[in-house]
Amino acid sequence: MSSQPSPLQHAQFLKSEGNQFFHAANWSQALASYHSALSTLPPRSQSSTPSDINSDDQPQSELQQQCATARAILYANIAACHLKLYVKALQRRAFSNEALNTWSSLSAAQQDYETLLTLLPESDTRSQDISATLNKLKPRLEAAQKRETTEMLDKLKGVGNSILGSNSVYSLFDATFDGTFTGRFGLSTDNFQFVPNGQGGYSVNFTQ
């Protein structure tokens, strides 16, 4: 009759299982195996008094040393899994935002891609792909910004023209003061020029 494996042996088996999941890019399952291995290890010994905590004269048994080494490796493996899952989540979010193709979504995608470059090693082929994607993303981002800014200004012009007043449109003054103030100034937003100020905003010039 074979003896039951020790907690340390069982933890090593679960760690090996986790490593197989990790190399297969199944990081969620790898994470579960590593956590199971941690819970299998014997708990750390607790010192009963403060003097015991600060004492360097308490030698660890060989089993305690092996468990400490296994625990350190498992924590490192768990951190690696979280990093892999974070990278995967960032990639998915960047792809989704890029597909939306709006100014704000493309800006968010750009930020995620730049973060990915800081997380991935230069030797990773994904770094090259992400760098190429960023180069293609820049003109798309500028085009989306210009398109949405133009649309916003056109809508503002429509509202402004309805207030400044053509003869066919009654202004807020007409409705409120019953004609005491006509509210039709003979102006349109074409009398106002929006000029980029070079800082991402606009200045307004009045022309007659």
C-alpha cells in the first residue's frame, strides 16, 4: 500500500500542473493551480513572543526551508500570471476601442498600446506589432479629432444662428419679452471665426 504524498510533494505536483497551464497560455487555470499549491503547503510557523520574532538564533528545519522556497516560487508564478492576464486585458480593450473609431476611443487605445510597450520585453514580437499599430493610429486619431471638432462647431453654429437671428427664426428674447427686444441682430455665426490657437483650443475673431 503506497503512502500518501506529503503536503510539500502535493504542492510541487500542483505547481507542475500550473506550469503546464502557463506554458499553454492558459493563465487563469495556471493561477488556480498555483493558489491551490499555496494552500496545500504547511502554514508558516508563528513566533509566540516579540523576542522570538527578532531572534536570529531560530534555525529553520529542512522542511521549513523547502516550503519557504516553494512558497516564494509560487508567489512569483502568481505574479507572472497576473501580468499575463493584465496584458491580455489591455490588448482586448485596445482592440475594442480602436474598432469604435471615435476621438475618445482612439485616444484610450493609444494609451493602452503605450502601456503595453512598457510591459512587454523588446524581444517580444508583439512589441513590434504594437509599435506599428501606434504609427498607424496617429493619423486616424488626428482625423477623428478634426472630424468631431468640425461636427461640434457646425452644431454650435446652428444653435448660434437660431439665436442671432434670421427673419424666419424667433429668438429667446422674442418669446420672453413679447417683441420688446427683437433678438434678431442681423448676424450669423459666419461673423465669428474660430481660429486654432495651437494649444488644442480655439480663439474667436469677429468679422463684419
